Amino acid sequence: MLWHLFLLRMRILSNPEMFSLSIACRILFVMMKIFLVVTICLLSSLTYACKINWKRLPQKVPSFAEKVRPQGLTVFKNKLVLTNHFKDTPTSGPSELAFLDIENFAVEKKFYFPKDFSHVGGLASDEHYIYASDFDNQDLLRIDVDASFSSNALVSKKIMTLAAAGASGLSVSKGLLAVSYYIVPHRSPYFSDRLVQFYDLTSGKRVSFEGKILGSNFSQGLTFINHKSKLYLIEAINVFSSVMRYWLTGLDDAPDLIRVYAVDIAAKKITHLKDDLIPSLMVEDLAFDGDKYLYTTDEQDFHFYRGTFQSDCLLESGTDKNAKSI
């Protein structure tokens, strides 16, 4: 076999036409390989660019006590603000509100909520206040941050009654409050379908939006994103490989979900755009820094996660037909 290949090579070298054809074939083959590699790289970059690039950070959620779980999260005046709860019972003691350095996550200030706020999962902010909701009641708290720092104690006021208890996520933009809910099967309230709700923050009245909102029985967090004069709502959702296993052990191994909506407040219209995976296994609330970073925490590994947008394509129009209520 090798002898035949040697004779063929000698014939090619001794024949100028065959030699030229051989060189041309080699050049064409190399060009085809280069084209294939470039095409694969471009397609990979386009696919990657449509995702949020999530990174599991080495910093863990600060432990204020044994078995403290991270809950609500928001960004207020370039500080990361975090809530927690100790046990899944209404009498476990008040949740804490911690102000963290957004770069190294060091705790700079800590407050305690009122006694009846022991499971504060919803946390949101605007340029003036922080807003909080508890899983076990229907109250919306407005927190005066400046007054709290001045008095060294949480200064808050109940400003609204939500339609139901069980709120797990809050976000505020342009006077519009978004609320999501989470099911805990052994405690009320229990609904077969939980949908994101909207309220006018000034009047406290429900606001109806045209468009389909997908159900998310294990919604954990919300955040609005203002991007190029458009408003988007991002929802964090727990996805379980086995709900029964989670209820029995508190652990799971399935990656969670980020759901993206476009929101038009003037037209009162909401459009589901797409779903995207997040590498955490027990995602909690979401926070946006107003520039380029999304933050969340994981209730299972207690780490912070930070996400960056690689392209506008994540926020482009076009409903994801494969998405469904979960």
C-alpha cells in the first residue's frame, strides 16, 4: 500500500499538470477547513451572545446566624441589599436587611424587620425607597433608608395590601410594582397557578396588562431592566428535577430558569420574549445594577451569582413558542 502511494506521489511530482492540480486541491482543502472553523466560531458566538453570561462568584452570602437562607435582593444607590430568613415558619424571628458593598459583598450595615416580617422574600427599590414583602402576610413595606441610617433602626411603613400572601418577588419601575408568588405546599396560600401581578404604587390598585403571562409556581424573584428606552421584566424561577425530593430534603440538581418579558406601561401590554437557563440550583431573588450586571443568590450553595448581557438579542422581540407554564 505504501509503495503504491509512493509511486502515485512520484507521478504527481513528475507531471506538471497533476502537480498544479494537487497544489490547488490542497489550497482548496485548507480554505474549506478555515471556512468551517470560522463558521462554527461565528455560530457559537451568536448562540452564546443570546444568553446571559452567569458566573458563580467565590463570595458566599454572609451568615448572620446558623442556617440563614438568602431571600430578597435589590440594588439601592450602588449598594447590594439582601434579606434572609431563619426557618420556614412565621414565628422564627424577624428577617434581617443587610447593605453590602457591591464589589466585595462585605456587610456595611444591618437592620431588623418588624417581628411579623420573618420571611421577607420580595425586595425592590426606586431612587427614594426600598420596598419589601413577606411570605406570610399581604403587607407591602416602604423603607426610608436615610431615616433608618440616621436612627440606626429600620424606619418603615405599611403602604399597601397585596391581593394575596405568599409574595416571593418584587420589582418597581416608573411607579409600577410587579409581584410574583411561590408555592409552599404544606402552608397556605396554595394556588394551582401563580401569575405575576401588577399594582399602581401610588394608588395601591391592581393594574391589568394585555398579553400572556406564563404561570410560574416556583417563582423566586423579579427585576425590571430599562434598556435603550425599553422596559423589560426578568423573572427567576426554580426548576426541580423532583419536587418531592426537594420537599423531603431541601436539595435539587436541576438548573433554574430566567424568564424575559417586554413591558409597555403606556399601552399596558406585556410580551413574553424567551426563557434562559441559569446555572444555580436554588435561585433566589434578582437585582439589576442599572448598568450591565444582574445579581442573584443560591439558597442551596449560598453563593452569589453575577450575570452580564452579551448582546441585545436576549431582549429582542419574538415570543418563545416552546416556553410554557411551570
